[in-house]
Amino acid sequence: MRLATFNVENLFVRARALNLEGWTEGKKILENYVALTELIEQPVYSSEMKTRMVELLKALGIDKRNDSRFVLLRENRGQLVKYSALTGTRIVASGRPDWSGWAELRSELVNETATRNTAQVVRDVAADVIALIEVEDRRAIRQFSEKLLPSVGGTAYDQTMLIDGNDDRSIDVGLMARLPHRVGWMRSHADDLDTRGRRVFSRDCPEFSIWTPSGGVVWLLVNHFKSKGFGSQEASNARRTSQAGAVRGIYDRLRSEGAMNIAILGDLNDTPDSEALAPLLASGGIKDAMDHPAFKSDGRPGTFQNGNARDKIDYILLSPELFGRMTGGGIWRKGVWGASRQPAWEVYPEMTASHHAASDHAALWCDLDV
């Protein structure tokens, strides 16, 4: 079985704030958006909170109307804000119970060439089972599989699965599998809570059981940990630490239930030596597919952008038994432009600029004798 993971950075539609050429502008937009949504959910709005909400709305481009390039403010019942030439923009709701609605990030189509290059990466990796990170929904996966893959000479997958997670930017985690490998039991952890009563996972950590043609079962834990992109570094690190510990708990539970062949795969948004990933990696047992003697490195240790050591954030982690069944592996970087003016590796001919890249992430794969 060839197992792969690939952060596709959305297939067809992506939040505009995530789809900009540079990260600096998008980071600030997301920070303001998160701050606004947190204030919106408060039961009572103080005068200081109202002032701050107005500041955030204006920073997001919402000043004279409820929509801007990046954010749409929906007011279904009641009213949060009023705009007036005399009194300016002001918050009129006294708290969350006074109105029904929300702020949402506006989306736009992903560049068509980039989407086709994403399909070429999936075609060339040729996995039997592939985890897709930052994907919109199951419908998008199906369209990608049934329409885009054949258009670049690939073969559609027989099974597509995505359990909707916690992120309102449409960046969930999903799966495609090709017969005779079958998706079996599934379990979501989207509503698992941490010690403070908050949802642990930024997206989800779904458990997928894959039934192999030989009669074996491989358990997959697909993940996308909290990024370093916005919010304080301390808060982001703490969130990833919590997520790493929770995944380790799921892994240990599966082991106690008799599961031997387990893979943890996806974008963990931190390096192997980080304190945030220590709860998952430092306890021993779990092994990185990139450390296997059969893994063919291209000389670059990282998986993101330029492939430097600090850019290793994507993983296929294997239980000892599954690591022992690994017969090959590699990294597919042909769809990555990187952070430089010109990539230092071969790219698809269609990629003549950074916005044509399939993703900022390379795809990882490994072959397993299961």
C-alpha cells in the first residue's frame, strides 16, 4: 500500500486572506478576524469592547456596509452595527443575545493552473491512500478526483471522505482511497475538549481504518495542527502542545485496543525537535517515515517552501510495527515554488510563477507491506 499526505492549500476555493501573494497582509487580516469573532461571542459588550469592535471592523474594511474584500458580516436577526454619516460606525447591540449573525471570511477561486498542478502531484505520487490537508469539503474532493485527475491523465479514486471540522475557513482534513483498499471504521475528534473546556483540534483528528486486500487493518490519524501564522507565539505553541498530547492519547488508546499498524500523518506545523511536538514524539515508539533507510531523500530535510530544516512540518509517523513494514518512501517537490524567485528543483512546465504552484508543501509518501 502506498500511503501519502499532501497539504493542498484548498482545491478550488480558498479564503482571500489565505490566498494572497505575501503572508504579512493575510496574517494581520486573520488576527483581526479572530479578535473580532471572539468579541462578538461575549454575552455583554462593554463600552471598551464596542470601541475595539469598531476598530476591528474598520481594519477589516467594514465601515459603511457589511462586506469588504476579505470579510462579510451577516446579521440575520437584530443588528450588531449601524453606520451613519452623523454618528459614524457604532455598535448598537448590548451583547450576544441581542442579535443573531456572524462574521465570515470571503472566498475566491484558486488559480486554475495551480489546481491542475495539484492534480499532477496527486497523479505522480500515485498513492493508494492519500490524506489531503486544507481541503474545502467532501464535494470538492469528489470533483477533484472525478474531474481534475482524469484531465491530467490520472485515475479517479473510488472513495473520498471528509468529516467537517472546527475551522470556519474551509481548511479541513480528508482522505482519498483506491480499491481494493477500503475505508472502514471512522471516528471524529472534532468535539474533544481540553482541560479548559475548549475544542482541542483546530480542524479534527479523524480516525480512519483502512482495510487492506491482505485482510490487514491500518489506522490513520489525519491532522493539521495550529499554525504559527497568527496569534501570539506562546498561545500557538500551547495549542500545538495540547494537540500533540491529544493525538498521543488517541494513538496509545488504539495500541491498548490491539491496533498495531497506526500512522499519524498531516501538517503538524512544527519541527521534530520542538517542545510543542514533544508530547507526541518524545515518549518513544512512534517513528518518522523520513528516517527510514528505504526513504529516498532529495537532499532537503524540510517539506515546506524552500525545504530547509526549519521547514519540516509535514509528517508520516508510523508505529514500530508499521515502520518495520515500510519498503520505500520519498518526497515529491515538483509542485512547490518555494519562497525564492526561482525554485532550486524541477517544477512542472506550467509553473512559471509562484501563484501557479500546487502548494507551498511537498507531498510525502511511503510504501507499506500490509
